Amino acid sequence: MRKTALLACATVLSLLGPAAHGRPAELTDPRDTRGPLDIRRVELRGTKEARFKVATEARWTARRLQDRGYLLVHLDTLGTPRFDHFALVRSPGRGVEGSLWRARRGHDPRLLRSIPARHTGARTAAVVVPLRSVALRRSHFRWRAQTLWSGWPCDRTCFDRAPGRGGVRRPLGAP
């Protein structure tokens, strides 16, 4: 009986993949957008707080981002095709700041709270989303990262999304 239980646990852990073993969920994105905020990689860690780290192809500074560049992480917590929350990382000129918003169909988004965000390297930013703030009622959520840049070399606003379509499913309780 004990041998069967151990075998069952090992099988389940192998099926859960890297997230079950303490490694971050990692998503890579091809070079597919002009401008400095072309997403290269997104990492997700955490169980009670979703800690996202977005890496871009080009270097950027907080000052350069001011009023021209934004990083977002969209969350689907309701199991619908639409993303119902988003974390926004922007620059007021010095450093970056994060905020959590509720996306409302047919209405302007509603600010829920400020959240921790940092410019962690020449090409990276990190943002922490406290999952208790998004009223999760399911065993998982879906997410997608997005950047927006309005400046040279983009004639219009350049967007990048990772993944390009849909979202990444993240079970709750995954490290």
C-alpha cells in the first residue's frame, strides 16, 4: 500500500512539471515587435503572491519609459475569455511604480491598489500581484504579459504580448 502511494505521488509530481518542483514558470517570446519593449522572457514565481519578472530585448531606463512605455500583466481569475484584472508598471520619471486594476466590461478600469514594482536590471522589471486582492474563486488563473511603447522607432504605439494569443494557465499553490 505504501509503495503504491509513493508511486502515485511521484507520478503526480512528474505530471505537474517544473512549477511543482520550485522552479519558476518561464515563457520565452520571439523578437516580433519594434521598440525597446519587445518581450524576451517572462518568469512567474510565488503561491500567495504572483511575482512576475518581464525581460525585454533592449535596454531601457525608467526616465525613458516615462509617458511612453508601459508593462502590464493581465489576469483572468473568473475563467472567462476576457482578462478581468491587470497589473500596470509605469514610470513617473524616477524608478517605476505598480498598480493593480479591475477591468470592467463597458466601464473604465477601477484602481484597486498600488503594488510593488521594481526596475530590476537594464532590461527587466518585476511586479508583485497579491492574489488575495483579485478574489480568486478557482484553483487556477490565466495570465499574459504585455508591453506598450509609443516613441521611436514606432510610428504608432508598438504592442507586444507573451504569449501572442490566449494566456498561460497557472494552478494555485504552484511555487
